[in-house]
Amino acid sequence: MVTDPQTACFEAGIKFGTLYHQFAGTPVSPDSARSLERAMAEAIENQPYCESVSVHILDGALETELADSTADYTELTGRFMEVEMEIDYEGVRVRTEMEMEDGYPLMKLVSVE
């Protein structure tokens, strides 16, 4: 039998997978970063059990990437964003975050309450 905390963690993983793989590769620039943050958060918040999503696109990382580029945008990847998410399934609250580890974006459980 699957427990409510296990289901809540599964739901968090589904939301993170959707967020990352739906938006990875999206063209992003410093001028479009805020609207992309909102679009990403609002899209994921539509999913069941999602209480909140916070997406922050890192302006400094974008500017560094674009400094020597002839283009005024780049492709969105995990290294350009910080994400936090809160899921509520049957009263179980799961907090998650995405952080870079060894050059790879990892989605992590912060707490299960």
C-alpha cells in the first residue's frame, strides 16, 4: 500500500519533471526572464495538489552567458534558475527545491510534514 507521504513526494517529482522538461530550451533573455518565471510557475500551479511554485531566473548567470554572445538570448537550462515548490496531498506537505550539483540540476526534497 502506498502511503500519503509517498504519494505527495511522487506528486512533487511529477511537477518538477514537468516544469524542467517543458521549459528547458526555451529562449530566455534578461528582458523576458520575469514573464517566463511567471508563466512557468502559473503552468505548474495548475496541476493537482500544487500549493505554490517559485521560479527565479538568475539575471547574473544570464548576463554572464550573453556577455560574449552575438545573440541577445540563450536557452533556459537548470543553471539559470532556482525553483522551490510546495505540494499538499491529503494534508501531507512536501517542500522541494532545485539546485545545481556538479553541473547538473537536481530536484531535492527539503521536507515532508
